[in-house]
Amino acid sequence: MSTPRRALVAIDAQQEYFEGLLKIQYPEREKSVAAIAQLMDAAQQADTPVVVVQHQSPAGSPVFAPESSTFALQPQIHDRLESAALRITKNFASIFEGTGLEVWLREREIDTLTLVGYMTNNCVIGSAAAAEPLGFAVEVLSDATGAIDIVNSAGSIPAKQVHETLMAVLNSNWAAVAPSAEWVSAIESGSALAGDNLIESAARGRTEQ
């Protein structure tokens, strides 16, 4: 297998997820953002480009309004902006729609996206799914992402269950899921992370039932 040409994509590591209405509940948000910061440092040392993404809603919105204090990047990420190769703002869950990111990646012959940031249950899974038809390989780092508790008319799910379920879903088809330490070793050795596939995941699921 050829050496992946990676970009580390830090999705929406904004104060909204720390001080706003969408506080990350699992994994512990302070630990996950510290992991993102450490990954940005590791990427810089390995000459892996870093893309910093910020979500923006229309003015006056209850979340991600550009005039709000919670629109700002989390301080540990803001302090590392100078090391970022690209900074983009998005309006949808996907990191691609309306951002120009696809063109930027192809100009640099990047074929693998490592996704970290928030939320697992929205922008991370949405971006991983959007990458599939574009032909990009995806990696998701489980300790550098995070989810929220969800309650709506369809059900109630705690953040831990949301996160762990979506990590398994992602690893079954859309991404190679791994902890941060494994990714750092992979960029140092120039190797790919090993993901799973839907057929084998389904076969094991039948066996274990």
C-alpha cells in the first residue's frame, strides 16, 4: 500500500462546544480538544498540512452566530492557527459544500483526510460520508472527536452511546477509526490506518448474536 498523502482536518473546535448550547459530553471535551492540539503539533512536525474549519450560522442564530463569543475557536486551537495550511468557514455539516476544500486538496494531491473535532454525530459523520463519492480516504480519531446527549421524538441516547455507536458505524464503511496515538505512529512510519468493511462487520455481527 502506498504512503497516504494526508491532511489533518480540525472540524469546528469552537467555544460553542465548550461554553454554548452544544457542550460536548463524551469523550470529555477538555481531553478531546487537548488531543486535537497535540495532533496539530504532530502534524506540523511531520509536514502534514492542517486544515482548520469553523462553522458559521446566520447572524442572530442561537448557535455559531458570527457575532457571538462561542463562534470563536477554542484557545488551544486558536493558538496554533499560524501552523495551519488552510482555514475555512462552512455553513453545512459537510466540510466540502461551498468551502473550496476539494479543489485545495486535489491541487496538493492529498488523498487521505484525518478528521478530528466536533460533533461526531453531525459534522464528522457528515464529512466522512461526503468524502466517499469524492474518492478521498478518511480516518477518524476516536479520542479527538466528541458527541452530545440526544433527546428527540425518535428517542433518547446518551453521548457515550452516540459516540461509540458512530465510531463503529464509521469504521464499518466510511473511515478507518483509531486513537490519536496510533495515528501519530502511522504518520511517523508513513503507513495507513487499517479500517474495516461493511461485509465483514456484518458477518461478525451475525456470528456474535
